[in-house]
Amino acid sequence: MYKKLGILSLLFLVSLLSSCVQPKIVYEGILPCADCSGLKTELTLYNNGTFFLKETYLATRDGDQAHTSSGKYRRIKDRGREIVQLNYDKPEEIYNFIAPDDDHLRVLDKQLNEIDTPMNMTLDKINN
């Protein structure tokens, strides 16, 4: 009987641990920054509709300054384009990206328009 309880406990623990591991997609890149040499951006999208964003302002007068945020995201279609919206439930904090392919996200403005600039506005997928 104790052996069966031990096996059941082990199976329960394995099940619990596997449910804690969320599949994710990670993107990163260095975006333009007005007050620093670049904005190192690391974006993790989890399959449960949440994200984690780490933005590091590079070479500010106080050195590198990292800031993190998290929240909800969604994928929508707009004019035939796949859009990823961070903080869609908080209009004042919304952040839009277009997914031109499976391996990249490009920053859009709040009206879902492409930003016309020669600077890099793209994050690259770093895992499969």
C-alpha cells in the first residue's frame, strides 16, 4: 500500500511540475533610444496569453538601466497582417508589433502603422 501511495505521489508531483512549465517564444533585439545608445529588448510570450518584457537602456549617464514589465498579450488580424499587442487591456500602455514572419516582430505605432525609419525596429526570435 505504501508503495502505491509513493508512486501516486510521484505521478502527482510530475504532473504538477509539468503544468508549471509554460511553452514560450522569446524575441530580442536592440531598438532605437532617444536618450541612450540603444534599448535592449527581451520579450517572452507565453502560450497562456501573458508576456514578460525586459528593456535595458544602454549606456545612459547612470549606466545601463533595466526595467521589467508583464501583462497580457493577444494576436489579432489587421488588414491581413498578424499583430501582437502587449497590454491590450490597458490602452495607455499598449505596445504593438507586426509579425512579418515566424521569426521576427517589428514595432508598430499605436494606430498599427509601420514606423518609417532607417533604424532597426525588429526583434528576432531566439528559440524554437
